[in-house]
Amino acid sequence: MSESNRSEWEAGQMHMKEMVRRTGVHERLLRYYEQQGLLAPQRLPSGYRVFSEADVETVRRIRCLLAAGLTTTLIAQVLPCVRADDDRLVPTCPDLVAQLERERERITLTIRELQTSRTMLDTVIGAASR
């Protein structure tokens, strides 16, 4: 980065490589999060993205919600309605809990379907070994 670009941003901001290092999330995925409206880094006049500490926390929340099985579309709705409380996310919007309960039910149904599929495969595999 050139000296003029360095002077364009404030202390506490970080460039893409530092964000990747801090979050463990690949550059392409950070751009995807931005494209999906999950992350909104500032842009310098030069076009460089600059991230803040708040962006690091946002990426951690995104990763947590993805690990819970939520889609990026749902995460875009959930992010403004959660706050961090130690190592867990706490809902702050009244309708969020009902929405998350519906999502949990969807995941539960998917798990049941997968278990049924696995049982069928076990039957076929078991028949092959006879």
C-alpha cells in the first residue's frame, strides 16, 4: 500500500490481509459477506476496503450463525438483532426467537431425513455383505 493510501485511513482500521489474519476467513469469503450485506467495511477514496474491530466481531458472529446452520439470507436478518454476552449471542428483537425456532425445526426435519437416508444405506450395505 502506498504512503498516500496509508494516510487515508484512521488508527484502529485494518486492511484486508490483516482482517483475514484476525478472523481466519479467506478474502473471497469476506467479499462474499459484503456482497450479501452481512459486512460493510469502509472504502477509502482509493477503493481499498478498511475494516474495524467491530467488523472482526461481526465476522465472528457470522461464522457462529453459519455453524448453527443458518443461511446467509437469514443471518442478514439476525445480525442486527443479536448482541454478544460473553461467548454467546443473545436475541434483542422480539420476533427473532420465533424465527430462530422455525429455523431450528427446519434443521431438525433435515436431520431426521438424513438419519432415514443413513438407515436405508446401512440396510443396503448390510445386504451386500451377506
